[in-house]
Amino acid sequence: MKLTTEESVLNYIKKRIRSAGNIVAILGIEMLVEGGGYDLDSNDETYRVESDYGFSPEEMLSASFFNSKAEKFYRFYKKEILGMNVSGTPAYDALLRLQAQGRLSAVINQNYHGLPANVYFNNVIELNGNIRDNICPRCNRRYGVDYVINADTIPRCEQCNIAIRPNIRLLGERVNTGLMTNAVAACANADVILTLGKNMYSDQLDNNFPESRQLRVLFSKEAFMSESKAHYVIRDEIKAILPLIIE
Ligand SMILES: [Zn+2]
């Protein structure tokens, strides 16, 4: 595949990464999509889901929908969210190289699908939680994802007999402030921030520190809001370009 990024830009970013001791990666939607997942916010997917379920993904992934229509929520969630198979890409391998060199200080993930199997980062901040973790809202007992998959309809707490819920951030719920504080601090201290795909937290993560010698690179095929804060915007596939700039 032909790359669209100019070679001089690539070389400059490569040089900055080579000399950086503290790099933070923010994983957005393209990391999921390039690994075989799909973007439920895209027009096509929204249309498909609406015609299959009668509601949009946004409606069904909300706290109010979960609370009032748990059975419909789980019908959608099990098939569309838990049924999404996400595998690793060369972009993850490149980040693992940085980690092995001791230069990847944090990975901030907005995707609640978590990381592909065989990818392990020492410091992951999952701002939207993780589908592998499920919890009873009454007694806080934890359940694995298999418990949810194996339930006929609504997975219920064995003790309380009420619907357990995935420990992910549903729409209408606040982001965990402790996690956000950690994410902001990690970004503030970074020499280089690699924003890998569209994500909902760019504004919060980028706003809070003064101009510094930090380099911010955004990788996204589509234009999205907070591009102005990036020094460079890369339109190529992340899995194609990241291995070229991380040695
Ligand atoms: Zn319980």
C-alpha cells in the first residue's frame, strides 16, 4: 500500500521517538477496527444496528437503556460487543518494542474491548473500563466474561439474582476521575504522545498542560475535532505506518 505521509515528516517523527524516554500511546477506534473490529458509531453500522434492533448503538449503550431494558441490552451487547473478534496488529507489536526498550510509560485505552490476546502492557489506563470485568451493582461481586456469554438472557448475580453489568462506561455515566487524573498526568509528563485513532478523550488529555517540547502526533484516517492540538496528523493506516517510525 502506498503511504500518503511525506518522508520528511516520517523521518522527523522517527527521530523524535528515537530520542524520547517517555512515550504515551492513546488507543482509539482505529486500533480496534484495524484489528478486525468495527466502529459502531459509523453511519453504516448505526443504520444496520437500528434496523436489526430498533434502537441505535448509542441508545442501547446508555445507562438508562441498561436500567430499563436489560434484556434488549444484553441481546445487542452479547452479539455485537462480545461477538466482535479483535486481534493484534503490527501497530501493537511496535508499541511492545517501545515497552521492551523501557520507553513506553503508559497506554491509555478508550476501547473497552481491551487489548488483543498476547498483547500485554505494564501500565494500561482503561478510561472506559473493560468488557472482561462484570460486576453486581448490589454486592459488587465480580464475574468473568464467560459468565455473561453463557447466560441464557440476562446474566444475574448468583447471590442477589439481579442483572449484573459490564464494568464499562455506559453513555450518561461519568468517567472515573481517578483514572482520568492518571491519564492526564501520564500525558503531561510525556515527551511524545501518539494518539492512535479517533477517541473521545483527546480534548481532556491535551488541554491541561502548557506548551512544552512535547511532540503530539495524531493518527486518524478521518478528520475529527481535536486535530488542531496535534503537531502532525497522519492519515495512513496505523498498522502500516507505526512499525516504520518505531524501530
Ligand atoms: Zn450480587
